[in-house]
Amino acid sequence: MPLLTCLHDEIEFFGGGEQMLLRVAGIARRTARTDLGVLWGANALAVDPAALREFDQVGRFDFPAGGIRLSNALLHRRAAHRLHRWLEARGSSAVLAFGLRSALYAAPLARRSALSLAWMCQEGFPLYSSRLGEAKQWMIARFLSRAGAQIVCATDQACHALEALGVPPARLCRIRNGVDFERFAAARMNEEEKRQWKASHGLPRGELTAVCVARLDPIKDHPVLLKAVGAAAQSGVRVVLVCMGAASAWPGYAARLRALAEDLGVAEQVVWADHQDDVRPWLGMADVAVLASLRECSSLGLAEAGACGLPLVGSNTGGIPEIVRDGVTGLLFEPGDAAGCAAALVRLAGDPGRRVTMGERVCELVRSEFNAAACDLEWARFLDRLLGRAGDD
């Protein structure tokens, strides 16, 4: 029986990307043994035991945090050696790397062996914002191409970006991050049900309830949402913002967000709901879903909200425009533009009919393009090819 080894940069299993890794691992387990290798093994206490039961064996490798520097180069080399020895000892047939760093650490072994390598690309492009960013991206694309890596992108935008960097089209495959459409569509509430749910959970009242499903991380740019709520209030529209997401690894970031809400005078309009195991009722009671990421690949949170029939408001970056189709399924604003975000929220607050129309359109889009049932079939076919069991498509 072939062995697929999943490699992950980190060890936290509560984000949307991690959900996709576990979903793909579950598909692989139908016909292959499946291992998990974690680069940052020192964070083992953050592992969800239920998630680990999805794997036959878990390996933890203490790669130093951050990039490779002269001071930690030896530690990186030792960790990479342990990783390669583990892969060889386990007899892995293929490696599916979740995260760019995982792919880069597996690539040298793939180049000198018969190991098949695939990168599950969940990164937003451009990968780097520095002046050397384009050169870095080109070198990464060349390095992975020489290792024979297959790259699975969640968005058309990522595929186009990698092809522009010189990755052969035959090495690229686009598979959407799918959601359980029927499960989320069933969570829709009518206006009376929404009113009752909000009252029973003590949510503040407003003209519009916007929900954001995203971990509290600077890349998600929650300050823009808080400023947008304040700007909307100055326009005479009271927006209630519900933020669902676990605190990130950034020390004190959640506290700084709460302090900013106080300084902006919107603390009473913001609900910090933390991580929720089941986001469906929170999506069902909302009027709109919003995401202000500075960089984003493909947001599961927006897709889940779309399945619930919520119109979407999102920043114009990465794969977000592929689900937030401006004026059709929602409204876009430029990353970092709090005024643009506020204008979109105010516009939807004053037009319930447009919210309904956009909600129906995005619901149909998710049903047709982001449905997990179809996406899972695509993943099963891809894994068959990766593990050398390609059959008739």
C-alpha cells in the first residue's frame, strides 16, 4: 500500500487551510497510508488529538523559527537531515507539502530520489512585498520545477502567477478549496430567526450585522474593519461587526485590536467571538460577510458564508475576487482602504434587496465551483496520479 506523507509548516489545526489539509489527508487514507510531518515540532502542545488520529504516524522536526541565518544554519541543516532520514525510513511514495517552506525542504530529497513531490499552494501572490520579491519568487519557482514538483493551486490567480514565473503549465493543477455546500446552505435563517438568535446571544443592534471569519493575525488586517465600522457610524449607519477567529501567535495582538476598538469608539459594536467549532449559526444570523486581508489565497470563510447566502465584502487581493465578484456576488475594496470598506458596508446596509440578490448569486457560485463533493473527486484523481495509480479519468 503506498504511503503519502503530508508536510506542514506549523502545528495549529484550527484555520481554514488546516481544514483543507485534513480533508485531503482523509481522501488519501481511502487508498493509501498517510503520515504527517511537522516542521515546527516544538509547538506540539497546539495539536488537536482528534486531528492526529487522521494519520498513521506523526513526525516532528525542530526547524528553527524564522528564515535561515548564519546563526541557525547548522540547526536548519540538522533538522532537514532528520526530515529526509524519516521520509526515507518510512518509505514514502510521495510528499504533499502544505506550505511553501515544507515544499522547499522536501525538494532536495525529491531531486535525488524517486520521491514524488506536490505543493498544496495556499499562499497568496505576490509571495513577497520587498524589492527583491520578484527575484525570490522566480528562484523558488525554478527550484521547485527542477525538483519535478506538481503544484496544486486553489485559485486561478495563483496558477497564472506561477506560470508567469516560468512553471510549466503541465506542472500546475487548480483545485478549489471546497466546502460542504448542503451543510452550510441549511444554516440560512429568515429575518425573524436572525432577530431571535441575536437577542438570545446578546448581540448589539444595528442596521447591518457583518461577520468576519479569520484568525486574529496582522495579515487579515482587522484594523481596517474596525476603522470601517467607525467610518460607517459617522455616515449614520450602525454596523455590528462579529469577529470569529483564534488569537494568532502574535503576542498581544488581540489586546491591541480591542484597544483600537475602544479608541475608535466602536467597542460596543464589535463582538469578539473567538474560535468557534461550528460557525454555521453565526453565519446564518448575519447580513453580510467581510474580509480585509492584505494577502489571501482562497478564503474558506467567504465560501462558507456564500453557501449560507450572505453577500460578500472583501479586499481586492489574491483569490478573493474569484468569489467576491464585484457588483455581482458582493463588493470589493482595495487592501488597507478602510473608507472603501465602509462605503461597501453602508451601501449594502441601505439596500436589503441587493443583499438578497447578491446572496443568491454567491450561493449558486459556491454550489457550482466551490462544492466539496466535486473538489474531493478532483483531489482523489490527483492523488492517484501522484502516487502512481492513475486510472481512467
